[in-house]
Amino acid sequence: MTNSNVELLKVQVRWLTERDLDAVYDLEQKCSENPWGPMEFANILMHSNCVGIVVEYQSHLIGYLIYEAQEKSIDISNIAVLPQFRRKGVASQMVARLACSLVHGTRRELRLSVRESNLPAQLFFRSLGFKAISIKRANQEMTEDSYVMQYKHKARVLPTELVMN
């Protein structure tokens, strides 16, 4: 899993804690056309199988990723990076951290949904080895169709530049 078109920014990737929630919510408002509200963050993070990762650069939170650990997969629920830090390997480093857990665990794939209109995200995840495997049709909760994308772990070592601390 690598996105060789970016120069990696040296960041600290760590687990999301309760003290990060306000900063994560603020970051979400700056990054998303359809931002999650405080209740959406609170509801998803109350589940015991939901975990968050945050990225700091010079002591400032610049990105986050929230995922759900399922029986055979890790499902990415939300990912965001401040616009001025995009295309610097920040999101790649968060996804690589999850991919590293596939190497050692019983789960063998990463999954996520990407809105049909979000071509930059589709291309980004394709560059990391994700493939579109199905379409989720719009419904009362989702205003547009989305692609379910999947990264399957293969028995190979990840590039060392993407392995996190």
C-alpha cells in the first residue's frame, strides 16, 4: 500500500482520546461538504468496536480517521485532513497504520464507502490499492450513491516509509 506521488510529511499518528473531540469536530467542519455533527461523533464513538486515530503536526491536529473493527474487516467510517495538509501523505499514513494491523490480526481487509461525486477520494483510495466492489444506492440517510471500496491484505510487507510509530 503506497501512494508514491506524495512526499511524506513527518507527523505523529496516535489514538484519538476524549480530549481530542472538540478539535476533531472543528476539523470536520473545515474539511467536509457534509460534516458530521457532534451527535454523530458521540454515537459512533460510543460503540466498543469503534476507534479513532488522529494526526498531529507541530502539536496541531491536522487529520483524523474513525473506523469500526468488524469480525473480518476494518471499516473506515470517516477520514479527514485539513486542506492545507492534503497531498502530503497524511491520509496515507493513517490508512497504512490500519493496513499494518491487517498483517498481525484476523482481519484481512479494509473497507469504506465513498460518495459517487467524491472523485478525489476515489482516486486517492485507488492509488493505495483499494478497489470498488459494489454500489450503495442513495436512500433516506444517504443523499447520493456511493462506492464500497475494499483493500485486501496480501502477504507482503508494507513500504517502510508508511509504517507508523
